[in-house]
Amino acid sequence: MLDLRQLRYFIAVAETEHVGRAAEQLHISQSPLSRQIAQLEKNLGLVLFERIQQRIRLTRDGTVFLSEARALLRHADRLENLGRRLGRGEEGGLCIGYVADAMHTGVLPGALRRLQEERPGIHVALYSMSAAEQFEGLRQRSLDIALVREPPDRDDPVLRAAPLLEDPLLLVLPAGHPLAARETVTAQDLDGQPWIAVEGEGDPAWRDAFVASCVASGFTPDIRLDAAEPLTALGLVASGLGLALVQRSMVRGTTDALVVRELPWHQACVHLWAVWHHVDLRPVVASFRETVLEERNASGRGPTARREDREGAAAGESDR
């Protein structure tokens, strides 16, 4: 049986790569910490660290174990939080997983605002997580709803999903760029231009997907820089370092340093989905899910999302 305290000790040592500094953070002495790490390795039959003179580094197996240990402790913290709320006689509150798009599109803030109006004082815990982590949280019942870019597999036996948003990508240019004076920008205009590619959240193949979508539209981007998220891309574009495709929800109220153009011929969107466990254990969860789904009406969803939603609703009815 894994000892959660030992896992916390292991994570502290792994993050500092120094037993002494980790001991200071944990407010314990160095010798007991070293013994706990050695005991963990013995119990696992696994070498977690390479000891090189005064430094220690994670082994390859240790790196894999670190990722899973962090996920397990996050789940344990959420479970403890839920247990304490239930012990106080609360409804259990809500544990919500989300990606950044759920915030800046207004879908999650709008739903939370309505929740507070209807159930003032209810406890809400928010967790920014990858889609895979959110799906696992739903299966383990440590999350009540997940807001992600991509839905789970259609044949998933546990999870249900409905589309919330189609957020079209718009062209963002520096105000001084020659194309900024044109109301209409063609694919030929963009061919070979310097580009800032925006990383696809949770998508390891995001760069290939970006290039492929551009080529399919008739131009090849000359990628000069990568941006971890859309706000960084907007800053780089404003600095004159290239062009970028950024979702509509992120370009509202942009500065005079930027010019935004629609590209009707480039049908690319950022999608947002709501995902939940097919069995509702508490009424508050079902009520909040309906609130989230109602937020679609204010978010400009497209016809594809509406069609998929009808299909998802029909599938959901068959499970009840």
C-alpha cells in the first residue's frame, strides 16, 4: 500500500533535486527524509533517483512515477475536500475541471455566476487540468463535470458529452503590416508570411495539425515562433514578429497595435465540450450541468455543434 506521506516527500525531493532543500520545505530533518525515500524505493523495488556526489536526479522510471504520484495526490486532495464538505452536511459542492478556453470564452464564468445566484454559498473547487486528467477524475468521481477541447470516445461506457462552443480562429496582424490595410485577405496573401503558432492545449501533435490546416486552406506558414497560449501570441504579433490565428473570444478589445480579419475560407475553430459521468449521484451536479449547457446560447455555437448535441442528447436518453 502506498504511503501518501512518502509520495509527498518524494515529490518535494524530485522538484528540488536536493534532499536538504526538500527537508527545509517539509520542515523535517534530512536524515528521516532520506530514510523515507529509501523505504519507498525498497517497497516499490524501483530506483527513483540517481545519486551523483552531492546531487540527486530522477531516473527515467522516477520521472514516470513522479507524474503519476502528482496525479494521485491531486485526486487524494480532492477526495479529502469532498469528504470534509459532506461531513459538514453540505450538498457536496462541486468539483469542476476545465481548460483555459472555458474561462476566456465566458462559458464557465457565466455558469458560475448563475450558480451563485441560485445557490449562494455553495462551495466550488476549480481544477485546471488536461483532458485526460479530467476524464480520469470523472471516472473516479473526484470531478463532477469536465470542460475540455475534445470529447471522449463515442463508445466510452461511462462518460457522456455535449458540445458547448465553436470559437472560430481569426487572423491577427501587426497594425503596420502591409496586409492590415486590406479588408479581405486571401490564402495567397498569407503564403510564406512569418507566423507565430499557438500551441494546442493538451495536443502533442498541435504543430502538425496547425500546418496541415493551413496547407489545406491554400497557404504554407513560415513558423518563426511558438506561443504557449493565445495571449502570448497576441503580444508577439503586436511586437511585429509575425501573424497568428487566434480564437475570436481572445481578440475582443485588442489594442491599436493589432488588426483582426476574418478568413471565411479557413474553417478552423477551437471547440469546447462538457463531459460528465453518466450516473448522477447528486441533484446539484445535474442542475449545474444544465446551467453549463444553457450557456451555449450566448456563445455563438455553429450548426455542427447543434447537430452533434442532438445526437448526444439522444444517446444520453437511451442510457437513462
